[in-house]
Amino acid sequence: EVQLVESGGGLVQPGGSLRLSCAASGFTFRTYWMTWVRQAPGKGLEWVANIKRDGSENYYVDSVKGRFTISRDNAKNLLYLQMNTLRAEDTALYYCARDEDWGMGTLSIWGQGTMVTVSS
Amino acid sequence: QSALTQPASVSGSPGQSITISCGGTTNDIGSYNFVSWYQHHPGKAPKLMIYEVTKRPSGVSYRFSGSKSDNTASLTISGLQTEDEADYYCCAYAGGSTVVFGGGTKLTVL
């Protein structure tokens, strides 16, 4: 079964750090671009970042540039999102998703999400 | 990286057709044929309904269709069913390997 399972969310203070993980199974992970999308409470979906198949390129929404880092380990079928200098506005449910179209936003497989709460 | 523009809500009766619009710019919808639509039921993972403007993934009902004109994309759902009630999001490629979502539209089936 094709599956994505996120983990690593939790409660963190403003200015703190957190690393999210996304475990992929049931498909050849190394052949797909991967994406992180978030949804703040009561808000819509927001594209956060994506990463090329071999990890050589990555791209971010302006609001997280310089604070978040997307990476992947193709040997372990894992996608990561390192989040530093967290702000209250980063509070959201974070989804990982598989992109069918080389980073152009055709997100065919989604995980169930992991919740990140930034609060003192 | 401005969000695409969607109506906050639309509604229709069972059996009717509705259309959700998605307004973009010449930097995203107007320049690329990479527009996708997602159905999102609360508490569940979003589901891809339309990709590359008009294509339907395997398993998605023929009642869902997509189109694009200039800087605006549209999702049409025909023969509305109660299970179609959900939030719908458009998504477009914005160049430079970045992607932008719309603000979402809540569909109510009366």
C-alpha cells in the first residue's frame, strides 16, 4: 500500500526548533519530488516547501525561507522538515505529499499530518 | 507568492451542478497548465481530484471536471451528491519550482 506517515509534531515555545519526519512506503521514494503543505487552525492549505528527487534542489514559501530546511534520505525513504526560530504563525497541521509532476504541484498521495503548536 | 482567489463558499442541491472559480495571475495560472484541485473533508487527508487543468486521476468520478481560461481556473461538479460536501482547494504552479494554493471554498450540498 502506498503510504506516507508524518511524525515529530508537538508543542514548542516561540523561537524553538522541531524536526518533522515523513516515512514513505509502497512506492519508489527516490523517483518523486516531495512536498510539505500546512494548514493553520481554521485556515486553508499553504504550500511550504518541496525537494527534488535526489535532494539537490529545494524551494520554500517566502515566510519560512531561512528558518525551515527540507531534506530527504532516499536510502531510508524518509522526508524531513527542520523548523527553526518557530513563530506562533507556524502553528499548523503539517502534511507531507508526493508530487507527480516534478515539483509542479500535482500532489497525489498525502499523509494524515502532524500537528505543530508554537506557544509559550 | 500570493494565494489564488476562490469564493469562500458555494452551495447546491443534490443533482445540480456547481462551479468553483480560482483566480490567479499571468505568473501562475496564466502561464502554466499545472492547475490541480483537492477535496478536503475535515480530519482527513486532502484528495487529488483534478490535475494538469483537466485530467482526472483514476478512481475520481466523471462528475468532476476542470477547465482554464486566461488567468482563471474552474472546477465543475455535476450531479451533486451529499458526499461531495467538503472544502475544495485549487493549486497552481507559480514558476521557479514553487506552488501556490487558493484560500479554499466550502461546498454545502443543501
